[in-house]
Amino acid sequence: LKKIIVNTKSKTYPVFIAENSFSAPEAFLKRFNIKNIAIITDENVFNLYEKDLKKSFKNYNPVILSLPAGEKSKAFNNIKKILQLLKDLNLSKDDSIAAVGGGVIGDAAGFAASIYMRGIKLIHFPTSLLAMVDSSIGGKTAVNFDGVKNLIGTFYQPEFVLTDPNFLKTLPEAEFNSGLGEVVKYAFLSDEKFFNFVNDNYFEIIKNERILHRIIFNCAKIKSEIVSKDEHDKNLRKVLNLGHTFAHGFESALNFKIKHGDAVNAGIISSIILSEKLGIIKKENKERLLFLPLKKGVNKIIGKIDAETAYNFMLSDKKKDGGVLKYVLIKDIGKILIDVPAPKKFAVEAINSLKKFL
Ligand SMILES: NC(=O)c1ccc[n+]([C@@H]2O[C@H](COP(=O)([O-])OP(=O)(O)OC[C@H]3O[C@@H](n4cnc5c(N)ncnc54)[C@H](O)[C@@H]3O)[C@@H](O)[C@H]2O)c1
């Protein structure tokens, strides 16, 4: 069992990472004094793990709400379903939501947990690679609104996170690859050592458990350290948005038909191109920085994006100041700049250059 502590102003909590831990979560629930739970999951996870869910939580009389799978579930109609369930079960502030799923379920269930009675306990059981390395940690919750990604949300930390890498055995390869988009992000946020480790082992991650576990642990640790220093996106935490201003524009412009991690990877490539246009990285360093995200590759669907349309969606992103978009850009591995304004022309050119890598 590995344990990472997240130490934010609003809450200090552990992220446990252990194989097979999902077969016995009740010991953790007892330790954290959890009384009643409502389990929120999605249809894919439910269909694969219904028996395990019922067995794992058997002493808690598990009531399970299974939402449709996919990004479209991060919507108010599903938040209402979750809230209705909590009310029907008569849950109180001492009770808990268990979010068993990928980032979509974590974000949606987390949002519902944060507003029901001004906050009911929340536990994350991440089941996708993306959720294990990123979204289950740090307390950001979200729903999409009026076509705009993550427009509504709260900061709301869980009681604990329990990561069982065994879940990944059933994760479809395309979803695994999407999760690698956030892994690529952490490679840039860390240092040469981890960057090289990810780069050298990139194609082994899916096949080799030892490498996979090291990657999950390292990414979770980097994220935990960052959110512990800056819970509310004031300064340092903004580095976690590397590639995301572009990515959210791509996701909205494609009506969420691109997977989040694939959009993030494309966003990182765009950010490297933009960094070069602004003179932040040297031409000779650009190729080296592009190497890893290009190993993951640019998803074909990016070819359908109209750069102007994506840019207009980027303008509805939260990271702007007086109408000017601000970016998280890369100077070098581990050297990330935040709040960098850039002219529209350069951003649109960067999106068009991205298509050359298709
Ligand atoms: N809160 C945060 O800090 C944060 C950070 C990064 C991303 N996100 C959000 O996370 C979301 C993306 O997360 P995601 O990629 O996990 O998407 P997801 O939750 O839609 O999961 C991806 C797909 O994999 C399936 N799945 C999940 N676990 C499985 C398993 N073990 N076996 C088989 N199938 C499984 C799901 O049903 C779904 O179809 C986006 O909405 C993004 O905005 C949030």
C-alpha cells in the first residue's frame, strides 16, 4: 500500500494506491468513520463491476446510481439525479458519496457532493488512468454548461482517494491512451528524470505493470504536491492547466467528440508551438520538447477543427483577463510559465500548425 498525503487549507487527506484495494474498501470506510454511502458510477463501470461493487460494499447496503457514460454526463440533469438520490436515501452531512469511475463521474459526483446540504462527504475510487493520475486528486468539481466545458464548478476535497490499478485491466485502450495525455503533462511539469522515464518507456506503460504503477504514483505525487501548495488556482496550480486552454477549445469545437486526454496532448503541442512563436523556447529546443507528445500522436479528429471556431470557444475559458487569453507555456522541461498573454493571431497559427502533425 502506497500513501500520498494531500495537505490543503480546507482538508488534509490521503491518496491510497494499492492493487486489489477495491476488493476490501470497507476497512477504509470504517477508518474514516463513513456511515452510509450512495455509489455514483457510470454504465460501463457498472456493467463490468456490478458484482464487485455489491460485494465490496456489502455491509453498507449499497445503493448504486449508474449514469450514462461519457462527457455529456457532466450536466445539470445528472446532478439533479444524484441530488434526488441523496434526498430519497435521506442522507445527511455525515454520510458520503462514493464516486466510482473516471473523471466524468468524479467531477459530477464531486459537484453534487459539494452542494448537497452545503457539503456531504466524498470518496473517490478512480477507475480510469486519467482519474488515477489526475482528476481524483485536488478537489476540482465541474459540470459543462451551454456547450462550455467545466463552466460551473466548485473546489471540494474528498475524505480520501483509493486507487486500485486493477481497474485498468478493463479500461479500453483508447481510454488508456487518453489518460496518457495527462501523463505527458506531468512529464513536462516534473523534471528531466521523470520526463526521460516517460519518454523512454512510453510504449511499455500499457504492457508493464511495474512501469505503470511507477507512473501512477509519480503523477499522483506531483499533483498532490502542487495542490497542497495552491489549492485554489491562484498561482502555482495554474501549471496543471498546461495545454488545457487549447484543449477545452478543441473539446467544445468538436462537441466533445475528442477524448479529454487526447485534447490535452494536442493542447500541449499547440502550447509548445505558441511558446516558440513568442520566443519563450529556442528553435533548437522545440524538436526535443515535441518528441514526447508526438509519440502519443495527434488524434485524427483534430483535422476537423476550424482554428477560428476553436479560438472562439477558448475565449469562454476561465483563464482570461480583460478579454485577453492567458496561457500556460513551456520554457523547458520543469520550467513552466503561467498567465502569459498571446495575440490571437499566434494562437490561431499554432492550431493550424498542429494539423501538420496529423
Ligand atoms: N477534476 C479535475 O481535476 C480533472 C482533471 C483532469 C480531467 N478532468 C475531467 O475528467 C474527465 C475525463 O476523465 P476520463 O478520461 O476518466 O473520462 P470518463 O470518466 O468518461 O471515462 C472514460 C471512459 O472509460 C470508461 N471507464 C472508466 N473506467 C473504466 C474501467 N475500469 N473499465 C472499463 N471502462 C472504464 C468510462 O465508462 C468512459 O466510457 C473530463 O471531463 C475532464 O474534464 C477533471
